[in-house]
Amino acid sequence: MVLERVEINVKDGMLAALLAALRDTGLPLLLGIDGCLAARAGGGVENPAKVILLVDWTSVAAHEAFKAMPEYTTLVAGIFPYADGAVAEHFNMA
């Protein structure tokens, strides 16, 4: 299993909207993608201008396949109006 960790910087005043977009659209969309095992998101405690998106994939290849799908464009379009950049990393999990 591979964990994708996306740290999203949130535009001022947009935290609630970003979390709502993830809850209502983004997470359900991800959970319907072949190769996605789990997806969750939450707002920062110490730094409320950050949101973490954690996605468990069967493999990096499964994530890369998702990025080639129209659903990926839908996900990005739904959350990035509220974001001020993001950093993504993958981790092999035991």
C-alpha cells in the first residue's frame, strides 16, 4: 500500500469551503476510483491555514492512472479554487 499525503495551503477565509468541497465531492469521488483504498482530510490544529489530504492507494501506478482520468480534473477543479498551493508525497506503508 502507498499513502499519498497532500498538504494544501488554504486561501484566507476559505478553510470551511475547502473542507466542505472535500467532504461533499472530493472524498466520495476518490473512494469511487479503482485502486483507492481510503481517503480522509482534516484541517490543521496548530496551523489552520493548512489542510491534509491522505489517500491510501494500492500502488503509485494506481494513483498515476487516476491522474489520467477525467475525475482527476473534477477533483482539482473542486478544491483548488480554495487552495494556495499544495505539496504531495507518497510513502510505502508496512
